[in-house]
Amino acid sequence: MIQSLFILSPTGEILIERHFRGVTPRSVCDHFWERASVSLNHHGGVSTASTAIASDPLPLYDTVPPIMEIPMEHIPNNNNESNTVGGEKSIFLFSILRDGLSYLAACPDEISPLLVIEFLHRIADMFVEYFGSPADESAIKDNFSTVYQLLEEMVDYGWPLMTEPNALQSIIRPPDVMGKLLSVVTGGVSDTNTRAPSGTLSNIPWRRAGVRHNPNEIYLDIIEEVDAVLDAVGNVISFDVAGCIQIQSKLSGIPDLLLTFKDPKIIDDCSFHPCVRYARY
């Protein structure tokens, strides 16, 4: 479970702080930033404070591991006294870097690392979906209210709840230029009745309810990649074939489609979108 979530700017400033289960001291971010500030290259620049570091800049996870275990006695509270969170002896800090921002998740108990790291990436992807790319410091500062609304819907008492853009956009309307202009002209008074989101959730979270397209069509793109290792004379030492099927659907409603492979037995180590009926496959 995620107890607290922090988003740090490229200079280490805490932009977003959200607590779901208890309060994690902000000083955990100082422990992270002590490691991250060794090299500013992981934030898109090069450190000029040290010629040694500037000559050989390090990426993020060369200076900061994606998972850090911080003993709670090393985390002072606001009174500079040793602190504990829920009686725990240590706290696990998960981190990723996206668009110059450091996303931190503090967990007091052991949890699947991939679950937390993937969820942090989902949060960053959602910011790109709402605010455009890059979802950097300025985008976060311009949309504080929307950021906190998204976190409120995406996390339920520390557990990931809703991560599909279609489901979130039916609850929280993405900001647009017209809305910002109207808020400036009207002094912050918005036309809620005409611009409010539908609030209608589909039974299928990855697809909006009531989708209608005039041309009912679907596009499929098969992408294949071959990775191989050759020796000095050109003999193949090892090789691997990977591929994916990307689909752009413009079909109305929720149609049931059947896609068959000529020889499905050769497909190994595959993953599917949630819309695929894996049991039938």
C-alpha cells in the first residue's frame, strides 16, 4: 500500500504532496534528494558544481536506486526529533523520473516493487494525457487542482483504483484553452452546466460509454523486430524476434471481434490488452 506520494521539481522542491494512510514526514524527500543531487543530469541538465561530475554525468538510477529503504530513526519530524510512522522501523521509498519530475511513493510495508513503479508511471502518463507533453513543472503548477483531483480518483486508501484515461475523463474534465480563457474573463466563474464531464462510467473502463463513429472502421499495424548478436565473421550467436499488434478502432459501441493467427503456437511470452479474453485465447 502507498502511504504518501510526493512529486519533486528538477530543483528538489516539493510540488505535490498527498497522504493516503497516515502522514509521512517530508524529510524523506531530503534523503532522496541527497542522492539525486549528486548529478543533475537525471533532470535533463549537467551538474556544474563539480568538474568531476560534469565530465562524467550520471543518469538517475546510477545515483538513486529505484527503491530505497530509509530507517525511520534517520527521518526527523518537524521538531527535529526521531520519528516513526505507524510504529514501523523503516519506510520504503519508490521513485521514477519523468519529464524532469521525480515521482516518489512512500510505503511503510513491503509491497510488490513493480506494482508501485508501474503505478507511478501510470500517474505520469495520466498527466501527459491531461496536460500534454511534456508534463513538466510548469504544467503541474498550472493545474494544481486537476492534479489533486486525479490523485483522489486514482488512489483509494493507498491502493491503485482507477488508471484508465477514458474512465477518469468521464469524471474529471481535462483542462482546455477555452476553459482557461473563460476563467480569466469571468473572474474564475465557469459555465459548469455546459462544460461539466458526463460522469457516466462504462462497464469497460478502457472504453467510454456510448461511443459513436460515422465510419465504422478499424486499422491494424503489425510491428516486428529482430535482435541478433553476430560474431566477427558474421555468424549468428543468438537472436530474438519480438513483435506487437497495434490497433486503432473506430467502431461504434462495444463490438466483439475475432482475430486469428495462422500458427499461434510460435507465439511465446505474450501479453495482452485487458480487452482480450485471455481464457478463450
